[in-house]
Amino acid sequence: MQTRVQIIQLCKKSIRNDTKQYLSNQIKKYGTWKVINSLKNTNNVHEYKNSPQEFNDFFSSIMNSNVLSYNQPITCQTDLFQFKKISTPNLFTLWRGIKKKNKANPDYHGFTMKMLSYTIHCPCVYETLLSFINECIVSCTYPSSFKISTVIPLPKIPNPTLLAHYRPISLQSQLSKLFEKAIHFQLMDYLETNNILYPAQFGFRAGHSTEDPIFALSQVVNKNLNEGKFTAIVALDMQKAFDKVHKDIVRDQSLYSASTTIGRFGR
């Protein structure tokens, strides 16, 4: 039986070969430079036909119209969860995990990640950041002004004509990214340690990738073939899946039998 590494290598090799074959066919059909130009990022400026207020009203209504029904909280018998203060080494570990530290794009407050990359090693800066994050953790609150994001509508299709053809991308406060990493690290450690996450969940987990479900599926198929069985696959693609998640499920203080701190941060 093939090992997981061998299957992953075969998948990567197959993808490379298919990509080469596709590009080769495109070059033969359209020519080299036309294919190269089609692969370049032209950074064209998109012209919006709708007003900012129209986008705002539409995006605000998405959660209300698409949310699924919610009847009762989900509970799980585990030890109560409590957020803990972080230390200075923790802060710099979180900072190393921040991507694109040299971006000069300002947030809603005019603050850039590049400004922080130049100053974070100064004691007056990292001590202030550490005090700010720990105060938020202890009080289970976060300043409302830092929750303000700049929302950019990005087209889902080449020539959008409807508001539904756009997806909202929120550019949050730069300091919020650091604070969210502190919360995310502790929460994920709690979920992983207590085995709360479903074993077959591969997305948004450390040490997992898109190759893992391919490997898991191939193992099931091979096992059934060896036993003379058939394998049927049902794929479900839910439109606007993220928008359909009910906020009360996240905020519910009895979710996973954790403490009320999770619910208070969710507001």
C-alpha cells in the first residue's frame, strides 16, 4: 500500500504534468507571448457602477437573509476555557507569524504595518502593545474604534453587473491582526487539546493542507476496492456558507462548555 508521502508526491507530479500540458496546448493555440500576458497580473482598476451606500446596504443585509435557523446550543463536556495573559516572548512569536510586515497601506486609523515593523522592538512600543492586549484579555472587551474596517467589494466574475457578483473584503485595523492572533492561538490550542474539532476537518488547522483530504479519500477508495465494494461520493457546495453561520452559535456561552469569555469577545 502506498504511503501518505508517496500519494502526495504523485498528486503534485500529476498537477505539474497537467499544468505543463495545458500551457503547452495554450501556447500552440494562441502563441507564447499571448499566453504569458494572460498570466500576468495587470492590476486593472475596476470601475464600480454602484454607489458605496448601495454596497453597504447589500452587504449588511446578507447576514439577515442567508443565516440558517438556530434552535439550541451545542455542548461538549470539557474543562472550562479561560483566556490567559500573554508574555513578551509570546508577543514576538505572534509578531513573527504576521505576514506582509512591510505593507505601507494604512488602515482606517492611518496606521500601517510597516510603521509597526520599524518600532515594535522598542521597549516603549512592545510594552504598550503587551499591556493593551492583556487588558483586553482580562476585561474580555475590545475597543469599538478598532473594530472599524475598510470594506472593499471585489468582483467574483470578470464583468459583474449585480451587487451579488461582489464579495466584501474587510481591511481591519493593523493592531487587531496582532490581537486576533493572540486569541486564535489560545482558542485553537484549547480545541485541539480537547479533541473538539472533527478529525476529518482539514481546513484552517495547523499541520493540515488540501492534500490531506485527497489522501484520506484515496485510502477509503483503496480499502473498498480491496474488499470488492463500491465507493459513492456526494459533494455539497453551499453558496455563501460563511454568511449562513448563526452568530449565536459562536456567542453562546455554553458552546463547548467553555467560559463566558468566548461569548463576550464574540459581541
